[in-house]
Amino acid sequence: MRFPVWYYIGMWSNLLILHSNDKNRDREGFSGLLHWKTCMRTLYIGDIRIFDHTQVQFSRHYETYVGYEAYKLLLEIVSGIRSRLLGETEILAQFKEIMKNEALPKHSLGDYLKKLRDQIIEDSRKIRSGHLRFLGDQSYGGLANRYLKSTKEVVLFGTGNLAVKVLPWLLEKNRKVTVIGRNLEKLKEIASKYPVQIQTLDAFVPKDEAIVIAAPISLKEI
């Protein structure tokens, strides 16, 4: 779907996004911008007029997008076009969560981000309805459920947002699910909400269970 270039430049000419999918991206942070981290990438979103540019002058891990290019990047991410699972739906839910009114700054930047959120959601829906139809449920949980079929025992690696989104799908068909993670407190929190077993990563011994990885863990570690 194409929109006139002037449409974006006029409304979002001051939009600034710092983007990275580098594995070392957490080593850098930028004050004055909204921070959004997914399993694949990290973004800092804000207004270029109120941002100290010296913060990114020597950044090793982040790329800078401004104006039309920044809006285009964010729209492609929220629409699921840039996801490994084309048209995935979970990313939109994450965007809405990070952009909730209560999560945004109380000053003028918050008002700016609210308008950005509403416009991105509207344009994302237009893209999905016009170009990403008939894909079915494009979620990582739905995909895992289809692959697992009648599997009875599953090990889920991860305690973050992606793992929590995938978990309800894994519990379908009365599967026995064990959640593995490094953080014991997060494991206990998940166990208090879902009928799962928990185990720390250092104590895990592989058996014959199916394995679903929803965390930045290498196969060598497993």
C-alpha cells in the first residue's frame, strides 16, 4: 500500500527512531526516547527536536531513522512485514502495550507518541486487510501448536514476552509443559499463572520432549 510522501513528511518529519537487531544492543541506551524491546530488535522512539544527538554520534549498534524513513520502518515492524513469520500478529499487541497511555511520558512527547500510535495502528490495519489476508493465525504460538500436533510433552525455553505469548498454545491438547529459564523469580511467576512445571537452565537435562525456544539461547547451551 502506498501513501503520498508528503503525508508522512508533513505529519512525522520530526520522528526519530534508533533501531538495532545487534546481539550486543543492550550495551547502549538512550535517554529521552521511548524504549521498545522485542525478541528480535530494540527501538528508541521520539522527537528529533528534543533529543541530544551526541548520544548516537558514536553508536556501534544502532541505526538512525528520521521522518518518512522512521515512519516506514515502524509501520513495517508493527504490520509484521519485517518479522521472520510474515504478517505475525503478536507484534501489534506488543506495540499497543508499550504505547499505552499510562506508559507514555506526561509532557508533550507523550501527546506526540499517542498520535503516532493511533496513526500506525490505523495504517497497519489497512496494510493487513489489503495485502496480508488469508494467512491464518500468524503467531509463533499458533505455528508451534501446528508443528507439535499430538506431542504430549514440551519443554519451553524462555520467560519473556514471547514465551508467555506462546505458552497458552503449548498447553492445548493437554500437553505437559516444562518452562526453562535463568531467572527463578520469573519462573515462579509463570507457574503461578499457568499449569506448568518449572526448572532453571543450569539444572535442565534433555530427554525426549519436544523443545520450543522462545529466548536468546543457543543450541550449544541446550
